[in-house]
Amino acid sequence: MTAIGDERPDDQPPQLEPRQLEVWRTLQVKSTDKYRLADWYLGALSSLRNTFNPDRFAQSAHSLRELLEKIPRALQTEEAGITGDELKHKRRALRAALEREKVNFEAGWRNQPITAERSNVLNEFERYFELCERPDRKDQVFASLTRLDPMIETLPEQLRREKRQQYIELWKALEGVAHHGRRKTEEEFREYVSQVEELVVELMAPVSAEDQNLLAQFIAEGDEVSSNRVERTLQLIGRRGANFAYFFKNVSHKVWLKPLREAGYFKNPPRITAAGEGFVSFPVWWPGIFLERIAPEAGQEVADVLLELPDTDNPRVLEHVVKIALAINDDGDSLKLAPIILNYVRQPYHIFEDNLTALIARWAAAGESGIGAALRLCEPLISFQPDPQQEEKSARAEKHPDDWTTSLSPSPRFQEWEYQQILENGVRPLANASPLRTAKLLIDAVAQMVRLETGKSSANSDWRDASEIWAPRVSERRGPYSSAQSDLIAALTDACEKVYEQGEGEQADVEALDLALRNARWQIFDRIRHYLYGKYPARAKAWIAKEISDYPDYSEGRYEFEFQRMVRIGIETFGESLLSRADLTRILDAIYDGPDKAEYQQFMGKDYTEQAYGARKQYFQLRHFRPFSSVLFGKYKSRYDELCAGKASSLTDEDFIPYSTGESKTGSSRSPRSVDELAQLSDDELIAFLNEWENVSRDPEQWWVDIDFHGVGIALQQLITASPTRFLDWGGRWRQVQRPIYFRYALDIAGKRIVSNDSELAKWFDLADWVMAQKSAEMVGDAAASETSRTHPEWDSARRQVVDLVETCVAKEQNIGDDWRARITPLITAACSAADPYLDKESPASGSRDYLTTAINTTRGRALETLLDYGYWVRRHCGASAAVSEVFQVLETRFQGKPRLTLPERALLGGNFSRICGLNFDWAKEHVSAVFDQSDADGWRAAFGTFLVLNRAHPTLFEVLRPQLEFALEKLRSWPDSDSQRSDPVAHLGEHLLDYYLIGRTPLEGKDSLLRRFYNKTNAKRWATLFDHAGRLMRNTAELSEEVANRCKAFFESRLQTANGEELQEVDFLIEASCLDAEWRLRTLSQVLDITKGRSRSPSTLIKSLGKLLADHTNLVVECFAKVSEGVAAKSHFYLRPEDVKPILKAGLASQNPKTSEAAKFALDNLLKAGRSEFLNLDQIKGDPHWLEPHAKTP
């Protein structure tokens, strides 16, 4: 695009016909000083007109061929290729190398080793063959030309091949004439010229609006369209990909089916294409949109067209087939497409499962043939796929059977919500039409899912499946959100219910279903049977009686929800007639005598008490007698009544669901004794319990609850809250507690209490002093120190709680006075130098580790940060000039290696260097080399890198930090690459240096420029990051002094001179920098877009910003937008807001400036060529509900 203001003459050349003038103007706009396209075309015409020139055809042909060859270079769309000379030179070099090697092997090559020299020759052969695969000059130029049509891939492959063949024939013809081959007549040669002109117009002229408006006119004529216009339409849709897409998006009359079918537009839909890096692309099949639209009125004809399709793997094409099967009114025509659709669902890629779901429901209502097709369609849709990590998990499970991470996770082929929709809107209607067949299909699907979930083989004899966890209720979904497993179970149960709900004459179906469920064997199928028996007892009395009689675990087990409900309903429905008195007595005796006392005692171990067993027996018997309550007699009834009398409320069926519907369980802890029980203990008894109890286990009734030390700690906190005086008065008794974990919980509750109970602070500080004096045990053999151990205690977590207590005291939100300074100082001083098991074992620097996160999550690191908070706490209470020498004494001690500063601690101090300066600038200046110790490479990187990331440039720190900045530039490569700009020290170093340049601390260029040294040592990726930062910085700055503004402009102009496209694509935010002159910003942007070929990181953002400047700078805004349009049109996907784009186009097209109107015309054409037909009518606005519809008039 020639920039507005270019002085190139634009006078109309003389004696050109309208078509020639159009071509010349098109080429003139794209001409440059190096590639004078319009001049070459004009020269070809001039040579041809000169009848006195006997070589006019050859000279004209040479200019035309040169024109075709150089258009891609002028428009910067040239593809890489290979020339004949390159291949010839490569062949000669290979022949020479081969001859040199053959001299050494007169007997031949057999059994000879591959030496280094021979390897080089073979590598060169491989390179030669690679070069041979690259396109020759003709194909190279054609590929480059087709890039001018951003939607060329939209055209059918056959049409693209025809275009290529036509181009090659034209190239050869011009080449033959230029090389004085067979003589051509005037008429023959002028046909070549006409073909070149057509090619230029087709690829370069802004005719998309004209073409698409013409197509809209032909489409609007409906069945009255003439054969001539049909022929013209076929020519137009083959001209450009955008025309092709526009036509099929908008045509809706079946009159077009026959000519399009005869022209072959439905024969070869696109297949999946590789998109690089392991991704694939699903090309749009535009004719499919038309077929969908006319399917309701031309179902048979459309079905016949689709049946002629070759096999395709493109889900977009196949999705059209599904939609068409839905749209066709006749069931028979719809079912013709079943083979194509069944092939589709077995392929790996799908797009809209809701259409397949609707099709299942449609076919289910289409009689027996429809039901059969719907069942076949359902099968692959509802099946589960194995866990992709199954082999790896199974191998780990063999070595570590208790590792829960080896659990298998099969899944359906779709997202869980989509899967639920298939079941709800597809399978359930199918079950209405054919309950038994649908139920059997679902039984197979569930059995397959459970096998994949459990990893058990078909020879397995253990049919437990943990289904109570993933399907707590067989008749309901698990909670408000989709869960594929429970959704599938609910769908199966629904289908089974429909079998039962058929008339009495269908008992054979009920028996067939029951047999299918029994044969499936898994626990989930027993649960479904029990649910069905309970819901329909009249059709299952014998089955209910046998299930009750055969149940093996009345004395020990736990009723499943469905079994208990079945028993209750069966007993209530049939009374004593259901079971014989002998069977009933046997069952009730087992319950009366259970549970086994010895087994319970073994389970509880040291914590067993008669009281606990009695409670367990009551709980067990109440639940087990409950479903038999209506037939209990004698001692059984007396016992049940006694148990019920002690309960505030009666048991319901819901109490037998182990994991309630919609319930999720987060692991939690509890004490083996309740808070009330612990409160009854004396101080000595409580301390003895804290020291001696260690029988960690899991709650037998609530699997997600651990009975452990954390539960005891929580109980201790509750005791302290209920009776604070008791524990505050413990004094020396605390020292009898041997497990550090309980001090952690005690000090944690202390920190929460002192907010409103500061009178307790002194005694909590006494306890904190004692904790800080404790030393952790050394590791003995395999016995590592632990906060829960009484013999090998680890005190680190308790010390960390001391630090947290101090942090609470010095926080701004608290009102703890400085009279506590004398108590706080020794605590924080000790914590800053205490042993730390995590920091003291810190390994050397590795990769881009986040040392700061490590520091603030360790005791000593957190203490150092709290030390600085303490310093500012003193200042708040004692004045800004108050000395806090104790802070710096601690830091100096640590600098002396007492103990040595670890990498996380160095990172923390480096990140807080500005805060240290705020406490004492002179001290910080004197000790800057200790904070950033250049003799310790890893420590310096951790410290200064964290400083760069967390702090902004500050004028007063420049001279203090200049040696560090210079050292950073020398050691730039020592920092590893970071995936995150936010945590990248090198990126932040650039930002610091740019900021220091802008405030005048370092020059832009020259030997003293730190910023120039940064650019010299970094790559375009770093430059782009810094350019983006500069733009954002300017955008967020409301006002600049003239000096700083000039510095900013100088910076951006220097980057323009570097002319790196990757860097300059980060230009989006610069245009929003209102602190800089708008015209300067627009002219700078225009130059940037020349370099980036119109590309920017976020075109939509850029265009929105341009719109804000449109009123005052129309010409420059349109110029920039035209360049942006070239960049976005080259992308396969882009998003532009019409409400941002249309005002710019309208203003440009209405401009009296010819350059501006021409730029707007080309911008509009770029968008239309890219398939954005919503810009065909610039008067439609977002508020108009039809704003995306095409319009028949050229704007």
C-alpha cells in the first residue's frame, strides 16, 4: 500500500481501454520504486501496439512474465523455492564429492564403513533430494500469487488444480513467446494478455464488493434466474474464495442444486488438514451450508447428492450430513444417511453432539427401522474410553497397591455436560420407544465402563465396583453438575423403569431385563435390581424374598441404600407372607447378636472401651432392625423400641446413603475423644493423653475423616477457646507436652485471640519464648524428626507459628503498642537465625525456581520478612526518624554467615531492598554489595533477579544500583529463559533500563547507554517484550513533560530504524498513548505497519484505538487501517468489531482525498476477500438485528 502523501504521479496514462485502465490502476497502487508493476504492464502494452517493431510479441511477453514473477515480491507474499541453477550447481558439487570418494574404493562400496567424509556426501544427497521436492519457479510464483487470496483454500481442490493448470499453461506460453518460440498470431497473443489482465484483477483489484453484490442480485432472483446468470455466477464463485463462501452462505433456492451438482461442487468435500505441531484443521465445506438450507424442500435430491460423497474424515462435512438428516422431512430419506453418520460417530473428531442427540430422538420416533438405526448410533456415543495412562498406572499399582493416584479414570468421548445431554435428550426418548433394547444397550455400556474403571478382567470374581461413591443413587444424577458415570447409571435405571412400567402382558420383558442385569454381575447391577424390586414390588415378590433370604452379612455388614429400601418396602407390602418364620428368626438373631465384639476390639486397639462398643452396637442394631420394623416380635421388637426411644428423630431411607447426592467430601480430621470428653480430664490426664495417644486411624463410618494428631490439635484449640484461663495458667505445665504439633495449634489460636484479648499477650509470649528455645531432634537411622513425634520432635512448625504471632502483633491492622517491643525483639531475632530444616537443606540453584515463594513459606524466610515489618511497626509508633538498629544488627549477623544466607533468603532480601532503603538509606547504600553479593553467582541472581521483578525503577536508587545493573548486563545469559514475562528478570531489567533512560539517568545511545547494551545482548523476543512495555507505560501516563516526551519519541524512532517486525508487532498500546502527539503516533504507526506487513498483536484493539482518532485525523487513520487490513486478511482467523471498522471505512470512502478513498476501497476489498461479508453494507449497525446480513448495494 503506497503511503498517503507519496509524491508518485497518479495521472491517467493515455489511450487505455477501461479494462486496461482498471488493471493499470490496480498495479499502480501496489507499485514500488523497486517493483514498478504498472510501468511493466504499460511497457508490455506499448510494445504490443508498436506494429513497426518486429519483436513486439517477444518483448511484450517478457514484460508480462516479469510482471507475474515480481508481483509476489512487490506484495511480500513470495514463497521459498528452488531455481534450476541451484539444482545444477548442487548436482555438480555432489558429482565431484562422489568421484573423490570413489578413488579410494576401486573394488566397490560393498561392506565398506561409512567414514566421516562418506557421511558428508550422503548428507548432501539427502539435501539435494529435499531441494528437488521444493517447488520450481512456476509453482513458486503461482503459490505466491494465490496467497493474495486469503480464502483460496475455500475453493474446491479440483477448482484450485484447474487454476494452477491454467496459470502454468499461461506461463509456458509467455515463456515460449519471450524466447522466440513458435510464432503467435495477434489474436492468440492478445488472448494471453487478456488472461494476465484477468489474473491481476482476480487477485489484486478491489472488486470483491462488486462481485458479491452481483451474486446477491442473482441469488435474489430465486427460481427466475436465467441460465446466463447461472453461468456468470459459476464464474464469479470460482474467481475468489470469498465469493465462493459468500454465495454458499446466502443461496437458499433449490433451483441452484442442479447446476451446482453438474459443475461438480458437491463431489469432493475437503478432508482434515495438518495444522502443524500435531494439530489438525477442519476446513469448512461451504456447499454443505446450501444443502442444509434446501433439505426440507428437496430432501430426496439432497440425500442422493450426499450418498455420492466419497469417504471423508472431516467432521465439518459430516456434521452437515447430520443436520441434513434432521432437516429432511421424510423419514425414509433421512435414514438413507445412516451409514454415513454411523461412520462419522466412530471417527475421533466431532463438533456438535447436540445434533447427533436430536437425530437419535428423531429416528427413535421413526418406527422399527428408525429405532434400529438409533440404537446403532447410540452405541459408540455412550461407550467409555480407557484411561490414557492405564498402562503406566497399572504398573505403578503393582508396586504400590495403596497409591490412590493409580486409580483409573475412563471417560466418554465427549465433555461431561455434552455426554449428559446425549443421555437426557437422545437415549431417554429412545428408551420410550424401545425400553428393553435400550436398557440392554445401556447395561453393556455400564459394564464396559466399570471394567475400565476397576481394571479387572472378564475372569474376575470380585464384582465390587465402589459405585456408591460415584453413583450414590441409581435413579438420580450425582449433584447439580454433570458426572458421566452417575448420568449413565441414571439413564440405565430410567430405561429399566420403562420396561417395568409396560403393561402386565410384557412380563417376559421384565424377566429378560432381570436376567440381563444378573448376568452383568457387577455390584451396580445388583443395586439397580434392588431399586427396581423396591419400586415395583408387585412384579418382583419372589425376587425380593430370595434377595432378603440370601443376604450374608446381617451380623456384620452395612446395608446398601437400595437393599435396605427394598427390604423395607417388601416387608411393608407383603408382611409376614414374604418370609417364613424360620428365615425371619434367623435373620433377626444375626442382627441381635451383632456386631462381633472381638473384631471391634481388634479394630480400636488401645482406644477400645466398653462404652465405645456399646455405642457401636446400638448404632448397628438400630440400622439393621429398621427395615424389618413392621414384622418384629418378642425380644427383637423390644430391643428396637428401646433403641428408637433414645433417638430424637426416626431413621429414614436417606440415612442409609453413605455419600449423599450432590455431596463432596474434603478430607478432615477429628480427635479420638470428643471435646466434651477431653474437657472432663484433669490437667495431668489431658497432658498424658496429648503425650501418649498415637493410634492414628480412619473413621469406620466416615471414610473421609481421619482420627489423627491434627484432630486432637483442633480439639485443643476448642478447649483453649472455651477455657482460656485454664491454659494461660498452665505455665510450666506446657513444658510437659512433648509433641510440637500441639504448640502450633495453641499459638495459632493465640494469634487469633490477641486481636481482642491483648491482656493475654504476656503469657502467650512466655510460651513463645520457650518454643523458640527448643531444638529439633537429629535424624537417627530412618527415624526422621516430626512435629507429631514425642521422641524425635521437629520444632520448626511451632517456631513458624511464633513468627506468625509476631506478624500479627506488628501488622498495621492491630493496635499492639510499642511497649511490647522488648518482648517482640528477642522472638523475631531468634527466629531470623534459628535452624530451618527446609532452608538448611536447600540445594544449589536449579533452573527458574521461584526462590521468593520458597522463602515466605519457610520459618526463617518468613521471619526475615516479618523483621522488616517490625521495623516499620516501630516507626509507626515512635516516629519516622526512630532508629531500628536491632533490624540491621540481625541483617549484618546474617551477612556474616550466622547462619549462611540461603538462596531463598537472598531472594527475599533482594526483593525487599527498597523497603530496607526506606528504613535506612545510608545503611542500605553501604551494604548494597552484601544484599547483592556478586561473588556468589547463584545468590546474586536470586537476589537481584527478585529485586528487578518486584520493584520499579526509582531515581534515588540509580547510582546505588548502577554497578548491579552493569553486572546484570554482563551476566545476562546466566539467567535461564522464563515462560512467564511477569517473573522474567531479563524482561524486567529491560524495563528498569528503559525507565532510567526516560527519566534521564542513562542515554539512549553511545558507550554510556545501558539501554543500548541491553539491546545489543538480547534478541527480538526480548525487544518485543520491552516495546510492549513501553507502549503500555505511555498509555497509562496521562501527561509528560516536553523533555520526557521527546525522549519517548526518540526511543520509538530508534526502534523503527532497527525495523524488526517481531518487535514492532507489539505496537497496539502506543496508539493509545494520549500523552504523545496524535499525529506523531499515527505516522509512527504507519511506518511500523509498513515493516510488519500490517500485522500487530491485537488488530481489534488497534482498530478500536484508531477509531477514537478518526474525526481529527481521517486520512492518517484510514491509511493505517488499510495497512492493518492487509495484515489481518492474511490470517486464517481474525476478529474485528464491525462497529469499530465500519465508521473508518465510511469516512475513507466518502473522503475527497483520492489517496484516502483508494486506501479505504482496498481495505474493504481485503476484508471481503477474507470472507467478512458483514462489511458489504456499511450502513448496518450493531443495534440492527440484521446487521450481519449482506446488502445488495455497493457502499
